[in-house]
Amino acid sequence: MSPSVLLLLGWMLVPLTMTIYFSFLRYNLLYPGTESFTGWTNYYYFVTDPSFTDALINTISIFGGVLFITTIGGVGFSLLLDQPMWKSGLIRMLVIAPFFVMPTVSALVWKNMFMNPVNGFFGQIATFLGLQPFDFFGQAPLLSIIWIISWQWLPFATLILLTALQSLDRDQLEASEMDGANSFSRFIFIILPHLARPITVAILIQTIFLLSIFAEILVTTNGGPGTATTNLTYLIYVQSLLQFDVGAGSAGGVIAIILANIVAIFLMRMIGKNLE
Amino acid sequence: MRAISNNRKALNTAIALTLGLFMSFPIIWILILSFKSELDAIGNPLQVLLSSWTLDSFSTVQGRSDYLKHFSNSVIISLGSTFLALLVAIPSAWAMAFVPGKQTKNILMWMLSTKMLPPVGVLIPIYLLFRDYDLLDTRVGLVIILTLINLPIIIWMLYTYFKEIPVEILEASRMDGARLKQEILYVLTPMAIPGIASTLILNIILAWNEAFWTINLTASNAAPLTAFIASYSSPEGLFYAKLSAASIMAIAPILIMGWFSQKQLVRGLTFGAVK
């Protein structure tokens, strides 16, 4: 097992150490050779910058909004797909297909071909019905992004919960039905407790990905207008690769790592229990 | 189980099919638009459906931007990184599943924790290292990065599969006089292949769709489809037929693979926490 351990150790330690080291330097790629130690200055500027607060709020809004939609929707979808039906394989594939679409494709297709107020699908329908087309990215850029990301992740939540539902003990359900439990109380007292663990796992795994949303923002809004759709990942990208401010970008990177770790600790505990 | 009436089944099917068509509608819609002319594609939906069909968009996309180059970049990068990672991961997962030591569980958990590292946290060091070692915009560079990124998932998936191979079967084959070589060749390998195959498929999917490193570390030469499609965020993306044609070719291989790997997807992405 040692080659893989060594590889991952290197992958983890080398860049991480460099990020932490850079975060204490005044270091801009535009002015090479002027690096100097500045202590906590980068952190101070990164955190007090108003766009940091915006980015933090946007990050939380995106992951809160997406998790809300995917969790409620995922429970509903999986319960429906778990019902007896014909062609269930084909239907399941139709529902989960969006998950396999690469982020740049789904973001651009939604933005240009559906949400564009002039030629987009929704705009065309609105015009056809004699209504005023809604300018999704002009009026509600953050909600539009949340919508697109939810479309990608709802299938994931559905698939996980459906897999979990299929391992539910059918005898238990039938017994409760014999005892006169209606479908609502069966849902509350048997199905929901059974789903509690997979729901938690689905939420935690999505959180890891949702905190790092990047491509969807890059191709649709570039974080704008202003900082309306800038999340933490995108803000750090702008600082590092567009403004070449290695120091501030690294400080942001360290903050992102700390935030992700808080989530990671909970997730690792849940997965670790499974190893025993 | 009590019998379910056909009416009930028909109703379920109708509702679920509606839901399925609703969810995959954007994909179906770009499939239709990719076979339309640019002018027809911006008409209202009814006109779109009634207009004539053409393959023009596909040849335009290829002619204007060397689509096949980006397609083959995607193939090389996703296959290359997956095979490289499998090569490293199979012995590790094997050892951890069959000869677990005291630290095995800790090592597995630690590997998982590397997956939790947000990529943007190490964007600058990787970018600078790539710049200094001339790896920017090269396929080799991306293969290296994607190998490292997916290695923990691969090891975990293989581990959960190998763990399910019963040890008793090894003992039985030894009783029957199998030597180590025969044991590996005729007993273990056949049992391990399904697990390895589904790990392979899931990781090709993940590598194909990876859109943080592929966008940030490539310009044009090594750009896979994720980065190529990102270039359509310019006004060029308003040419619906072309955008549709480029998109449908980019997602088709993965949709087909996804069809075969739904179950494995859950196991792989939840690190075995949901099976």
C-alpha cells in the first residue's frame, strides 16, 4: 500500500504547505522578486474586504438553496420511483441523466437556451402566451445558478435515497399496513427514520462539492453583476489567477480549507462508523 | 407481497415518466436542436419541431474549432488518469482488504480526508508548480492531477469490493491444492473483475466531467471538452444549434456509461456509506 500512501501524502503536503507559506507573504506574480514576509496582513485584508462577506453569504445561499431543493425533491422523487411501474429502468435513467452532464454544458445550455429572455425556451413560451419574458440572469442571477446546480444534484440525491429505499424491509411495511397504519404514518415512522442516514450522507457529500462550485459561475456570470454571484471559490480564483495576488489568494485558500474541514469532520465520522 | 393492480401501475408509470421527461428535457431539447439549422433553432418551440433536419451543426463545430482534438483530449485524460490510478490503487486496496494491519482503518480515513480538501485551496501552488515544470496546458499535467484527485475514491471503491470476497473461498482452494499463482489467477481475479470494472467506469465519468482543474490548467492545446465548452460562454454560445451539437457530443459517451453504472455510482460517491 505504500506507493499510494506516498503519492497522496505528497499531493496533500506539498501544495498545502506552499499555500500556508504563501499566505504569509506579500507576493504578486506581476511584481516578481518583491516577496516579503507580512505576517497576518493577507488574512486581514482578505477577511475585511467587503467582497469576502458577499462571497461567504453567496456560498451559504448556494449550498443552502441547493440542499433544500435536492433533499425535499430527492425524498419525493425516490418515493415515486420506488413504486411498482413498467419500464422503471428507463424512467430512472431519464430522472438521473442530468447528473452525468458536465457542469459547463448544463450551465451554458440553461443560461443561453432556456433562460435567455429573447430566444430562450422560457422566453419563447412567454412571448407565445403574450406574457413579458423574465430575464432570469438579469433579475435573479443567484437563484438562476441555484436552479442550475439543483438540476445537476437532484438526481444524485434521488439515486442515493432510491438505493436506500430498496433495502427497506418490505415485511415491516406490510406488517404496519396490516396493523392499520395509513400511508402518512408509515412514511413518518418507518420510511423517514430509515432514510435519515442516507439523507445525511447525501447532504454532507453534496456540501463538499457545493462549497467548491466554480465552472457554473465562470461560464454564466463571471461572479457578477458586481459580486452578486461570487462564491468563496470564485473569489479566490479571481484574487489568484486574475489579479495575480498570490498572498491574498493563498490566505483565502487556507480559509476555504478550514471551512471545508468543519463539514468534513462530520462526514468522516458517518463513513468511519461503516468500517467497523 | 399483495398483487398490484394494473391501473395503479399504469398511473405510477405515467406520473414517473412525466417526471423523467421533465428532468431530462434540457438534454432531449439540445438533442433536437443539434439537428436543426441555426436559423430554425432560434424560432419558437413549435417552429423548431416542424423545421427540417440537418447535420450541418456537427460539421461546423468540427470545422471551426477542431472539435475532435478536444474530444480526444478528454478521452486521453480521463482514460489515462483512471488507468494510472487503478495501477497504483489495486495493490493498495488488495493489501488493505486481505491483510489489514492495525493502521489500515486510519489510513483509509486519512485518504478520504484528502478528498475533502477544496481544490481552490491548493490552486496557486499547483498552478505555479505547473508553470515552473512546463506542465501548463499539457495532457500529461492533467493526467497527473486527475489521477491524484480520484485516487482516494478508487482505493475506497476497490476496498469495499475486495472486502466482499469471502476469505473462506481462498482456504477452500488451498485445501484443494491450489498454489499462490493459481489462487490469484483462477480464484481471486475472476471475483475481483466486476468490482474493478465498475470502479473504472465511475472514474472515467468523474474525470470526464471534472471542470475545475481542466479549466484552470489548460488554454487550448490540452483543453478537454469541459474547457472547450466553457469557451462557448462568449457570444458564440448564442448560436443554439452549434452549442447543442458541441454539447450533445460531449455528454453522449458519459450518458451511455452512466446507464451501466447507476448502482456503482452510489457506492463510489458515498464511499460505501450507502450501498
